[in-house]
Amino acid sequence: RLLSIIERRIQKKEDILKEIKVESLSFNSFYEFSLRIIPIICKENKIDFDITNYKFLLKKFYKGGQLEKTLNEDFDTSLFEEPFIVFEIDAIKDDPELFPIVTLIIMDVFIQKMRLKKNRKALIIEEAWKAIASPMMAGYILYLYKTVRKFWGMAMVVTQELEDIISNPVVKNSIISNSDIICLLDQSKFIDKYQEIANLLSLTEVNQKQIFTINQLPNKENRNRFNEVFIKRGNYGNVFGVEVSLHEYFTFTTERIEKDAVGYYHIIYDSFQTGLDNFIIDLKSSKLKNTDWVLQVNKVLGYHSDEGNLKDILNIIGEQPLYKYILDKYKWITNR
């Protein structure tokens, strides 16, 4: 008799499951499936679960909801082939619902990409680490840092506030303890309260003295523009000068006036690469310092931008080289 009861229950459950058909894999189908299967599981195992609240909380991600596209869009498989991917999430960084979800999706994309055997992979997390550095995510971060090495990859965290790292136990235990390489820029603003940071990063007194020489020594004479950085690998650390080409510098600069100057050339030549090439050629031809050249470009080309004829400037100046026109026009604008 007991066996008969068990068989009937199994058959009943199988009949119910047969009625639940999933035609496609998406959040929509998961939502529909979960609303039918969760009550069955709860009833069988005598579990209390607020299905109404669950339904309400996730409804906005279901079709017709405010965020229906967030979890239902098809995955862009081309991301697996792209060598360089940037996820810009500033627009949602203060959204308590979207930010953690999108961050998890991005991390999942990296983990899937990481498991591909070809090429070296690197995940660089900037200020977004604040969102994932929570007790809930501690295990995930630790897993990522320990696993990425097995797949010929690396994980990096970048922050402008060392105090944030010190005050976060997740970062201390999961990130710093599993980081073999530490890079530090100018730390002069922390000079009066650096001991806690030094202890956390295992910096010796010699290391600390080295760090506080960053960009402070009179070693710039007759050298191209460079910045210094302290790099610690294992037990060894030293200060290194980092110098990049003009092309690389003006591609990644965050200075507003420099970005604007390159942007004007981009508009004139209708191509970032061609515009940047000509910007560098004109900079060298002008024989001016970078800052002086940038100021003149902004004043002259900004003037033409305001006049609405920036795109036609090459036709306006005719055979005259653009850099000479900028030098002459700058004097005219300044003396007006």
C-alpha cells in the first residue's frame, strides 16, 4: 500500500511537470516556470515562502515590465571574440537594483571568456569594486582571484581612495591577500597617516621612503613627459618612470583641454586616427610645448567651432599648413 501511495505521488508530480513547458530559455520563461514550480516544492517540503512578494519583486523584469529588456535580451556572443571590451556603468552606479545585476552579468561574461583557452585575459575593475565588495560577494571575489590564474588570466582593482580599501574587510581578505602585484601612484596626501596603509600592503620603511619620492625629485630636465609609479611584486618594490608615446598619451588623456583639442582634429579629418596623426605632426611642427600647443588649438579651432565652419577649415586655409594657420590665427584672436 505504501508503495502504491508513493507511485501515485510520483506520477502526479510527473503529470504536473509535463504540463509546465519551457519553449525558450530567458528570464520570462524562468519567471513563468518558477511561479508554477515553487508552490509545488514548498508544499511537498512544507516550506513557508511568500510567492506573492516574490512575484511582485521580479515582475518589473518580466515582459511588459519597466526593466523587461535587462534580463531577456539575447547574449552578444561577439564579446567572446573582442580583444578589448569596456563596460561603462556610470549611468546606473547609483541604482540599487540595476547596478548589482549588471555588475554580476559583466562578471559572468568575463568568467565565460576566461574559460576560453586562447589568449591571456585581464579583468580591470575600477570604482565598480565598491558595489561588489560586500559580504554577499566576498566568496565570489575570492573565487575569481584564485581561479583566474588557472586560465592564464589576471584580475585587477583600481581605486583613487586607499581609505576605502582599508575600511572594507572584504577587500582586505579577498583582494589584497590574493594580489601579488601592487602599483601605487603619488601618495603624498597620505604622508601623515600612512602607517595603516603600509601595514595592510606589507610595505617596509624603505618602500615607504621610495613611495614618497614619486614625482618629487628634480629629474625632469631634458626628458620627455613622464610620471612615476611604485610597483611592488612579491617582496621587491621600486619606483619606475612611465613614459608613453604622444599618440598613446593624447588617446587616453583625461585632461579636458587636451581631449577637446584632439576632438577638433577628429572633426576636421572625420577620423580619430587620422585626426590624431595630424595633431601630433602639427604639434611637432609648431615646436611648442604640449600645453602651449593645446591652448592655441583650443582657442583657434574653438573659435571656428563657434562660427560653425570647423569642418571646412582645410578648404578655408587652402595650401597653408594647419599648424601655421593656428599659430598665426592665435595671435590675431589674442590681440583682438
